[in-house]
Amino acid sequence: MGGATTFLAMSYIIFVQPGLLSKVGMDFRAVMYATCLSAAIATLLMGLLANYPVALAPGMGENFFFVYTLCGVAPLGFGLSWQQALAAVLLAGLFFVLLTLSGILTKLVDSIPASLKIGIAAGIGLFITFIGLEYGNLVVSNPASLVQLGDLRHPVTLVSLLGLLLMIVLLAYRVRGALLPASWRQLRSPRLSDWSGTKECFLPTSALDPRSGPWISAGFSERIPCEWPQRCLSCSIWDCSTP
């Protein structure tokens, strides 16, 4: 139960990371496969070698640093291609391995104030929360105030609120694995499209971007291959029509 709950809590990275890295030209599917493999291998090593019940996956902070700093346009970024940025990440990884083996990294981590560590964790948590709110249609973009409350009558919003309420109630009653049933309920939300009047989403070939392949924008910087069957639950944003 603990493993399933952990997976559902962190599985957003499977889609968010490829969607983000595809902005700099990386292949969505290749990044998604690499994300799954790296998370699985790292988690297995953590359990088998360190005997520690912690799941590992790529970090969102590094993803944004990769896209908007390493590959970002100067002067805000270094203007590197994604191939050059990956080479830099590899060299940085080897450098951190050397720091770890020498014991220097432990001293550096211990020198960081506890308040800063807590602040970093809280900031990442708030950022992930914002992603979840946007995916759940609870907040939407607004040119004046940046964000605003989503449409509370939308099926996706209702399912998100129901799942959030169920999660809060189960946590309040200290039910073991409280996140699992709430997350599973929300994962089944696309079935609402059967009665919400929405249609299958297809993107005309003329609208495809030849530089990034046959992708369509979806959610928070996410891209989904057009040939993958997807239910359109955001028809206010997408032009939904059958081919």
C-alpha cells in the first residue's frame, strides 16, 4: 500500500518532465522512457543497497534549470543546445560522485542552515501543488492577475474537488493509505467525458509544429502525441472535433 501511494503521489513526473524538456527539442517519448527507467533503477538501488524505503525520481528544480537557464536564450540563459546541456549535466554528475566519495559533499550539505533546507522543501511542495491545481482545473491563467479560480461547474474541477475532499477526510481520520483511494478516484475522472458532452480531441495536421513533431499542448507545459487517444476535458481551451 505504501508503494502504491508513493507511486501515485510522484507519478506526475512521468508526464511533466517530458512535457517540459520537449520545449527545447528533446523527444517526448524518449524522455518519458528515460524518466521511468531512471526512477525505477534509482529506487531499486536505494532499497537494495541503502536499505532505505525512499522512492527517487528526477527533480523539477533541475528540469527548470535545464530548460530556462542552460538552454535559455541569453542574457537570461546560456543559450546551449539540449545536447550541450546534457553533456554539462553528465560532467556535473561525475563531479558530484567525486564529492560524495571524498566526503566533501556531506560537509557541504551539513553546512546549509536547517531553515534554508526547510524553505527549499516547502517551495518545491508549493510549486508541485500549483501544478496539481492547474491540472485539476482549479486555477487557470488570467492575463491580469496571472491566475484565477477555475470553472467550478467543469467535470474535471468537480472530480478534483471531490478527490481533494476525500483525501482530507481520510487523512483527518488517520486512515492508512489515505492518498491511495483519493488518487485512484481522480485517475478515473476521464470517464466523466461520457456524460459531460465532450468529444475526442484531434489536432489538424496543418497545425502541427514540424520542429517538435506531432504534438499538441495540454495542461501545464505538457505535450501528448496526437496518435495517442485522449479525452478532451478542456474544450474551453482546445478545439475539439472528430476527424
